[in-house]
Amino acid sequence: MNYYSSNGITPVNLPDIQHMNDNRNVSIDKVGVKRLRYPVTILSEQGDIATVGEFSMSVSLPAEKKGTHMSRFLEGLERISGAMTQDHFIDLARDVASRLDAASCELEVKFPFFIQKVAPVSNVVSNLDMDVVWRVVIDGENSPAFSVTTVVPATSLCPCSKKISEYGAHNQRSLISITATLRGSVSIESLVSIAQEAASCEVYGILKRPDEKYVTERAYDNPKFVEDIVRDVTVALRQDKRIARFVVEVENFESIHNHSAYAMVAEQAC
């Protein structure tokens, strides 16, 4: 393979070590890069959202091949232009697999995603951050498998505490995680909405006193166990035919215990 020396003029021949043969007869399931931070723009229902993605990118490597060309993973990222959609991310995986002549390829990007929230009474606008993960697997001639994970903060209020107490009830912060493997495009916002509607109440970046009164009373009027939340999310996801399978996890960070309450449902769509 021909390259140029540091002055950019004189051609020199440099050996391609990665392309050499290996005689240990060990194929590698995944080889690539992890924890690669890169600026990305996500196309969402709100428009273009600028954020920073943490990428993990890998391909399979046959037993006879010594190594993979790590720089080609980054070259794929450099070819991204404009806001990225779920389809663009799948195309990126195809491009990486083609560049590295790999039978299989797995790409994952984790990024903070911001949703604009409007306070329920004062209408004050603020941004609420949540964690999102996109993951795609390319495996030979099979159709790409794409999944999206959203981790949504929310509020839950204990039904038992409300029932047995003469006044008040303890509540807690909740994290509602939805991982959905998709048949078609599903927006991040739609999954966030499902999670928020299943909670006792949503959370907001900014609340004025009338808003605080509203969310406190909303949670009190809508008590939910961790089991209630995970079941309500499951019922909603079952109704979306674009979702092939899903995993729902709910963790309530208890305010009266030094532990969390947890529930999980995993289902394959019909």
C-alpha cells in the first residue's frame, strides 16, 4: 500500500501489518474501539439536538486475519453530515462493515438528550436531560437489528403509604428505562412520553410555587408502586406494532429505605 512521507511528497511503502495472516486459528467475535467521544446532532421531533455521543464500534474478525484497521471506524464518523436519524445510524454500521470487509458489525452510541418541558401552571420553559442509547447490529445477510434505550426520570408516590397514613405519603425519584428493538422508526420523545405517563408525575427542570403545588398534588392523586409503573409501560408498548421486543426496567430510589425498589418486564411482540 502506498503512503507518503511526512513531507507529503516522497512516496514510501509501508507494510500493512493488520492485513497479514495469523496462524493461531482463533476468530474474534468483536474487535474495535470503545469510549470514543464525538460531537453529533440528533434529528428529533423538536428539531436538531446537538449533543456528544460516546461510541463503541466493533466488527468480527476471521481467524486467518491478524487485525482490523481501527482508523476506519473513525473515518466512518467523519463522513457523517447533518443531523443523524435512526436510519442514518444503520447506514453508518453498513458503511463500517463494508470498509472493514466484515461479516458482522455492532455500533452503539450513548448520548445525553434534552427535551423541552413546559411547567404545568406557570408555563415556564426548561430543558430536561435524559440518557439515550442507540444500538445496531449488522450480521451477514440478516436485516439490521436496531434498538433504542431511553432512561427517563420521574416521580412515584407509594400507594401503601398514602393508604395507611393519616396525612401525607412518601414519594421517590424513579428511573424508567425502556429498551425497544424496532421494526420501524420510533422517536425518542414517544418513548419518553410513555414512561412519563406511567409515573405518578413527571419531573421538570424549573418549577415555580404554583407548579410545585400541582406536581405534589398530582403525584398524591396518582400513587404508583414500582410494579404499577412497569406494567403500565408494558401495556403501552404492546400497542405499538413498530416495536419487535422490549425490556422495561423501573428503579425507585426509596426515601424511607436505604435501598431501591426494582421491577423488570421483557417481552417479544406478537
